[in-house]
Amino acid sequence: MIEKKTYCDKIEFVPPFAVQCRKRISVVEDGTELAASFERCVMQPDSDCQAEPNVQAICNAVFTDAVKADWAAKQAADAAEMATEPESVVTETPTEA
């Protein structure tokens, strides 16, 4: 019987604002893995961490109220900076043939 299995096989905390989860997608036949691929998701303090229980537990542990407040302040500062920066103008320089 061939079946597809998807599970988080690697979880990393990237201080101070990210938890990465690598999902392994395996095609298995009679207990033997035939193929595998990966996808990655990144969660920040304002993300919905309704992932696998072990991922959710790590998010709950590292995304404390203080970290969430720091993240919100960083997001606000980044937004304010973007609002005050002038738009970049890109001009092409002619090249000699």
C-alpha cells in the first residue's frame, strides 16, 4: 500500500522573532520511503501557531508577552520608516555597444 505522510521533522528557533518548521512529505510503500520533499514555514510572534502540538508548544514557550510586545514595536517602527522614506528612482545608465 502506498501512502503519503506529512510531518514536521525539524523545528528551529531563530532569535528573536522566528520559529521555522521544516515539513517532510514522504511517499511510503510497505514501510519503505520511495520519495521525499520538503517545505518550510516560518512563524512570527503574531502568527497563528496552530501547527502540530510540538511546534505550537515551542511557539508558546519562545513567544512570550515581552517578545510579542517587542515584535509589535518593531513592526510599528518598520512601518513608520517605510512611510517616511522617499521612493527610490531607478535610472538606467546607457551602456556603450
